[in-house]
Amino acid sequence: MDPAAIQQIRRFNRTVAEGIGTFTDHFLGRGRPYGESRVLWEIGTDGADIRELRDRLGLDSGYVSRMLRSLERQKLVRVRVHAADRRVRRAELTALGRRERAVLDSRSDALAARILEPLTDKQRASLLAAVSDVERLLQPSMVRFAIERPTSADAQWCWRQYFAELDERFENGFDADVALPVDVREVTPPGGALIVARLHGRPIGCGSVKTPRGAPAYLKRMWVAREARGLGVGRRLLAELEGYARSTGAKTIHLETNRALREAIALYRASGYVEVPAFNAEPYAHHWFEKPLTQA
Amino acid sequence: MDPAAIQQIRRFNRTVAEGIGTFTDHFLGRGRPYGESRVLWEIGTDGADIRELRDRLGLDSGYVSRMLRSLERQKLVRVRVHAADRRVRRAELTALGRRERAVLDSRSDALAARILEPLTDKQRASLLAAVSDVERLLQPSMVRFAIERPTSADAQWCWRQYFAELDERFENGFDADVALPVDVREVTPPGGALIVARLHGRPIGCGSVKTPRGAPAYLKRMWVAREARGLGVGRRLLAELEGYARSTGAKTIHLETNRALREAIALYRASGYVEVPAFNAEPYAHHWFEKPLTQA
DNA sequence: CCAGTTCTCTGACTAAAGTCAGAGATCATG
DNA sequence: CATGATCTCTGACTTTAGTCAGAGAACTGG
């Protein structure tokens, strides 16, 4: 890759890290550990389930629990049991907590304002345009792929989105009960895997692969959210799934698909899949594809 | 300020912070505390004085000392006394340290490459253009002003730059021994102040003000580095100096200047200074200005 | 209804990061 | 050449951040 381009990106990283540093200091500067501020912020005005907090902040369960106790002692937060599931607890801000959060909010505003303040109107407009370009073009590099349990809430959500889209796009609709079933065990290691693509922590796509021993790997239910298309997520998701299949020793991967899914078919062809005769009786399928998995 | 603009900048901050976070993790992931990595990095291939490290990293003297001991134990760093001043110590990388630093370097490169990698050539070009716009337009907000001792190395450097520029621009050159002298005490609180403007830690301008009790404040030796002009540094430096003078109770501020310094004169006029009769015998001056300091 | 899972919490740790108060060597200056 | 300032270092701390194991309550699916 072009070394000058890399240097420029590195300079940008450094510059922005410096700016962000002052943001962090700012956020901090409330006589409260940064961790607690983050939790306070993340709870939001509507409250949040504790498991959600843990997840979004990527923190240990015991650690979050302790921070919540501390915030409770400061009368900023109230924790109560979840109405529907009494194992789960929900954190909510007290009136005082809400005020504290508003202070953090206005500090973020103040920092942003400090960036804009010394600029002329014209410069401001250029900055906003450039900033939105950078954000858009940074997105592809911020997509993360990870194997997840197919029973997780997000994986289930992806599958629902996927089914809804098939139902909309197939000429005669789609009913998951009619299609060949996918057993949870078949897409959980070592039987296979389900990979979720995320942007800023939110799922934007998923795909799964079954890896039966001594048989071709079998790609299932690949989906990319509409708003995330054009970022190359599909291509990379496919590569991740193939990589997993390859790691289990699979020599070939195959899949079936419906003729309505034109972009998917184009992606498969571009990725080296070739059409083969039907290898199963999936009622919704019109095309069957196969690709050899060369060991890297 | 436009709330939408502020929200956009905040979103940008958040997005980039997420990216920077992965950078930090990357940097870290060497079985070594982040602090030590930073020190290792900052020493650089040419070595660095310890006081310089402390300064650039903003760390406690004891803390840095301990980290250096640890890096010495790991045979990455060698500390020896400074040739010219035996109080000062200089840290240098060993061959092993240099190799370690090269690893950090290549990790930074890899991160930058990961940002560029999923983009098409056209997108890459747009990103680089946008990134350079953002950097340029972020600069004004990253300038920091601070009162410093006029005896500090950076303050002295600024004065030398200033004198050199005057010598170049005045029709008959400039000799600091001929001009009215500035005593160190007169521009050190409480007698006055010297303010240094910095960008990324490097000095890019300075200015000073004498604040004799019961007399007008007196602005001296204001200078902005050529490469930092057009960022509004002069205007802000002037405002900082006036602010200091105001804080000491001064009711008026005055200054003299040479006709060759056209931008400076324009700045003074734009900032509310009006020309007055000569109030001293500065041999290099052609204009004398004065401005009332209204209490904010 | 029971076995396994999920969720939160507590106790007992560790490591990293940073602060503070001197001590001792060295230098600059009147 | 005494005085004060500068620089680095050590010892003695504290706080923050985070990990790990396991207990107990609540839920879920067969």
C-alpha cells in the first residue's frame, strides 16, 4: 500500500487522538472515575438493562455491578428488577443522575463548539463536509466480524430481518417453516458457525455455515442490512465464513439461493462460485453454487 | 452555535474515538503496559532527554523514572548523563529497543493500512483528501496558550525567532541591544506574563505583557511562526494577553510597533487599538497604539 | 419438575497508573 | 562561593481498572 497514504492516515490518527484526549479529560474532570462516567452516560435517560450495559461497554459483570453500587451510593442511579424477567436488573437514572448526565452532555457540546468556534463560516462548512466524508469512508474499516451463538438476541434479530426481506422479495413470499430447517447445533462450533457483522456494536449482517465432517461446508442465511450495503460487508462476511469452513478442514463449500437475490448471486459468482446441479430439495431455491476451498 | 453542526462533530468524535481505541489496544498488545510503550515510542531512534519525555508525555518525574528503570531491566533502553549538563539524563534505545520500537511502528502502519484496505482507489483518494481537510481545520482548535517562564528554552527560542524576523523585515535590520530592553522579571507574574502558543506541543507563537501597578499594561514582543499564520493565533494570543492584563486590574493596554509589521498593525486596529502619540523612545517604533480594557 | 442456563452479585485478587515528599547531585548567578 | 534553582531518583502511598471463581435467584425446555 502507498506509504505516503499510510503516513497521512497515521498523522490523522495522532492529531485526532490528541483532540480526543482532551475530550476524555473533559469527560473525566468531574471528580469521578472515567468508568463510572461511561456507565452513567450509557444508562441514558431511559435506563438500560445491566446485561446491555455490560455488553455495550465490554466490561466484566462484577466490575459493572460494583460501579453501579458506587453510583447508587452517590444517588445518581437506581437499580430495580426487570418487569418481565426477574433475573435481569435494570438501571435507571435518578433526577440527580439525569442532571449529572446533562452536564456530561453539555461538556461534549462544549468540546465540539470549541472545535468550531475559531473557524469562519466558510471553514466551518468545509470542516463539516470533510468530517462527514471521513466518517463515511471510515465505516468499512470499522465493521467487526465475530462468531456468535445463534440463540443470542442479535443473531435472532438478524434472522428475523433476513426472513422478512426474503418474504418481501420472493415472488411467492417466504415461510421459514417451509424452507429446509437450520438446527442451532449445526451453526454452533464445532458443527458450524454463525458470524455477525457489527458496526458501532450494532448488528448489520450475518451469515452461517454448516461444517459436517467429511462433507462440503454449506453456506446458509447470509444477510446484510440495507443501510450497510455498498460497504463491502457481504464480500468480507463471505470470506470470513469461508475462512471458518476452511479452518475445519472443509475442501468445498456450497449453497443454494433464490433467483430474486440478484446481488447475492453476483457476489457468489464474483467470489469464484460456479453453478452446479441441485444438491438438495430446498423449495425456495433456483440456483445451487459450489466453490473449492483452497488451503491458504 | 448551530446544534446540528455540534451534533455532527460529536458523532465524528465518537466514531473516531472508537477507531483510536483499537489503535490503543493494538499499541498495547505487546505484553507491556501502555505507559511503557509510550515512553519507548517517545524516546525515538535519536534518544531524548528525560525532562523532555516528562514534558511531552505530561507525566510525573517519579513515574517516568520508574518506567525507565523497567525498560532498562528489559534491556530496551539505556540512560546516561547529558554531555553538557550533568543534572540532565538522556534516554537512548538499545538495539533491542530499536527493534521493539520498529514493531510498534509497523503496528501503526498496519492499523492505517486496515483503514485504507477495504476501500476502492477512488474512495481512498477521497478519504485522504477529507482527512487532510479535517486536519487542517482542526488545527485552530488545537492551539494551546499557557503562561510560561521567559527563561524556558521554548520561550527563548520564540524570542530568537522573533528577533530574526524583525532583523529581516525592518528596513535597517534589528538589534535587540538597541531596542528598549525587557527584563525577565517584568514579564513573569506578578510583574507581567509571557504566553506561549503551542500546536502539538511545539511552540508556534508567543507574546508578553508588562503589568506595572497603576499604569497601563504594556504589550511586548508578540510573534507568530510563519507556518502557523492564518489560523487566528495572533488574534487569540492578543486576547489572552489582554485577558491577563485585565485580570491584574489594568484599565488600558498600549504598545509600540514598526511600520514594517503590517499584519500586526492591521490586527491591532481590528482589535480596537487606536493610534496615540509616542509614549516612549523605542528607536524601532513608528506607531504607538492604545486600547481600553473593559472589565468583562 | 428437574437439569441446565442466564443473570447479578460478592469476595479476593492483581496490575497499571499516578501522586507526593523529600534526598542528593549539579548548575547558574550574584 | 553561598544560595537558590533544576533535574532525577527513591520510598511510600492511593486510585482506577480489571479479572476470576463461585454463590444464589430466576428462568426455560424437555
